[in-house]
Amino acid sequence: MATTVLPAGLTGTPTASQAAVADDPYKNKYLIAIAVTLAAVLELVDTSIVNVAIPHMMGTLGATLDEIAWVSTSYIIANVIVIPMSSWLSAYFGRRNYLTGSITIFVVASFFCGAATSLWGLVFWRVIQGLGGGALLSTAQTTLFEAFPPHERGIGQSIFGVGVMVGPTLGPTLGGYIVDAYAWPWIFYINVPLGIFAGYLVWTYVRDAAYHVKATSVDVLGIVLLTMAVGSLQWMLERGERFDWFDSRFVTGLAITSVVSAALLVWRELTIDEPIIDFRILKSRQLAPGVLFAMFLGLALYGSVFVLPVFLQTLHGYTAQQTGMVILPGALASAFTMAIVGRLANKVDARPMIVVGAFLFLGAMVQLSRITLDAGPNELFWPLIMRGVGLGFLFVPLTNATVAGLPMRLIGQGTGMFNLMRQLGGSLGIAIMATMLARQTVVQKQLLTEHVGSYDPTTMARLGGLTKGLVARGIDAAIAKQQALMIMDRQIATQASVIAFSRIYLIAGILLVAALPLLLIWKTGRGMIGSPKVDLH
């Protein structure tokens, strides 16, 4: 009688379904892809969906704008702390248990976020939600590497990439609709049925990793140092602009804490046998430049994604839902491109595709930099389509080639670092773009004001026309002149903002292209995952 060898995580006498999985370990690959991608999308949507509900939360909870910002900040900080630990946690608890448990934590916390009656109660549950959600990116991505056969891993990553790209876009659109149609707690309650469905699929079809070895000890000091390093850095990036960066002792203290903790963390993890983050894998000539490029990708992508909604909502008066509808075609173009690129990822060298994607992104940013106040959705359509296609060429080839050659037991560590650097790059990009936007607007307004004076005939004609128009509406002449001056000042400020936005778009595109020389360090552009010949220890 033939003996059925069970996959890792399945023990005892095989059932019919277990035997089927043993005969074909990739049988349920698409169900697994749906489960983990749905979980990752829920995590990503909750990063941005709360932004549109902030005014409603302030009214309900009696919070100031500065206080309500913690609803977003606390979630993101908790998230980035867990991301680099997710591989170790997955190995320690077992992948299926860890993923299902994380989804459960996320769902329960989502319910209590919606039910919160105080600001700090909501912030507490957002922290718990972020801790649960941190597993849903890297662990999901690692799961897909094993769920698909080697020649189809590009397809698995393209499915995941679609969720990563479309998720942040859905946040404002979905959030705007829910808040308008129902109430802000429902932006959290919607996670409950979807999370239960994803958790059921994960528990039913996801297997424990066949390559991980469970640690026999818990590196408590490493966890503390990681929390201090990443948490302080993220806190600094989230709040730095509000406190005027390094003019504030608080921000300076966060920076020092982050640097010192990070240095001690690296020393600690390199000197123990069972680290929570295996920095030794950065010896790989694929991984090190790949994760650095991922930081530049996050910086350019999230920076530009942050700037465009601000442009549309502050200068064009769009609602969050209208903004989401403008951005959505580009996200769909990205998803469509990834579906094609995913099938080619293991057959074509990644480097040419990444170069094409970077220059398409740059071209889109150049076109967006020429957008004026008169531009409408039609003028934005093609630049955003081009940006979406460019990102579609970037994500899957970059991910596959970055972890190429790593043993399967280290894929989780590799994807954890990749996602951490992309997330931190995104936070850095948003912080830089927000600071530059504020300062460039002031600089450009000063430059424009130099050309507006009482001796400039065009200025005087404009002022006279505005004054006459206000007088014709029945306003006193003296008051009309003052109001005309105020209108001109607002118009100058608006034009200064348009120029500032255009500079930022260009910088985002240039930064991504500037990272391309990192690809020269790679040994290969092929996505050869899990080579048994490579050992970094």
C-alpha cells in the first residue's frame, strides 16, 4: 500500500482532501491567493480610508485636528513595527495559525474601532488593529511564493500586486461613499464580514511553511529595540512637519532614539543565533539593492499619491469620492498591466521592464507637472493611466528579482524587509512632499508677489476690474477695493500652489529614475526563487 507524504502542517492519517493536497500541493493556489490578497487589501484600505472620515470623527468624539491625527498615526506605527517581525512570528506560531490569528485580531479590533465612544479608546483599538494588520502584507506575499509553482510565481505576485496598488486607491472612494451613505463607524464595521471570509479561507487552505524552523527562544531585547527604532522613525515622519522638524526638541529626540535603537538592533541581531530579523541576508547582491530600490519606489509612489488628492481637493474643490473616481482608472491600468507582466516575470529579465516602468512613471509626472487650474478629469486621465502602466511594469519584476536566489526558508525575511522599506519610503515620501509643498508655496508666492505692484499696469487693470465688479454688486467703493486686494492675494497664493505642486511631481519622477543604477548591482534579473545553492550563513 502506497504511503501518502503530507505537506508541512498536516499530520496523522490523511483525509481525502489532505491526500489531494499532497498529490497536488498547488491545487488551491487561487483560493489561497484570494484569501491572502483580500486580507492585505483590508489592511491597506484601512491606512487611508479614515482620512475622509476625520471631520466626522472630530465632531462625534469632540477631538481637535491634532488629536484626531493619532487615529491614523497609531495604526501606521503599529503596522511598521510588526512587518519586519512577521517572518519570525510566522515561523514561531505556524503560518496558518499566525495568519488566521492576525486576521482575527484585525477583525475584532475593527469592530471595537467602530464601537468606540472616546478618542483614546479608538486610538487604542487602532493600535491593536495595526498589530494584527502588520502580518497581512509580508506573510501574504510569502505564502503566495509557496502557493504557486515556480513557473507561475509571477502570476501569484501579480495578484498580490493588484491588491497593493488598488487598495490605497479604494480607501478614499469607499470611505467617502460609506461616510455619506451611513456613518463613520461603518468604515470599520465593513472589515468584519470580509475579514471573517478571508480568515475562513486562510484556515481552510493555507498550510504551514515547509521551510521555516521554529525558534527555541524569544529575543525580547530585539523586539524592544525594533519597536523603539521603527516606532520613533515613523512617529517622527508622521508628526515632523507639524512640529517644524528639527527646530523641535521632541522631533530631534525621536530621531536620536531611532538611530541609536537601530544601531543597537543591528548589532544585537547579528550576534545572536535566533534573531527576529536576519540582517545577514543583506549579503545578497539581489536583496540589498532591491530593498533600497523599494524604498525609492515607496517614496515616489506614496509621495505622488499623497500630493494628487490634495491638489484636486484644495484647488479644484473635489470631494474624496470624486478624487477616488479620478484616480481609479490609473489603478485599474496598473492591475491590468500586472496581470500581463506577471505571466512574463519568470521568462523575461526584470531590469528592462523596471527601466521601462520607471521612465513611464517619470513621463506621467512630467505631464502632471503641466496641469493647470483649468484642467479637468480628461486632462488627468492619460497621465494617470501612464503612471498606472509604469507601476505595473515595476512591482512584480522588482519583487521577484529582489528575492531571487534566496533559500525558501529566507523568503519571508526578504519580503518582510522589502515591504518595510517600501512602507518607510512611503512615509518618508509623504513627509518630504508635505514639507516641500508648504515651503515651495511660500517661496513661489514671494516670487510672484515681486511682479505684482502699484507700478505694474496689468496688476492695476486687474485690481480695477475686480473693484468695479464688486461695486456693481452694491458694495461700498472703499470696502470693494480692500476685498479686491484680498481676492488678488488668494489668486496669487493659488497660482503659487499650482507651481509648487508641479515641482513636486517632477521630483517624484526624478527620484525613481535616479534609483535605476542600483539594478547594475544585481547578478541577475530573473526571478529564480528558492535556489538551494545559496546559503548566507
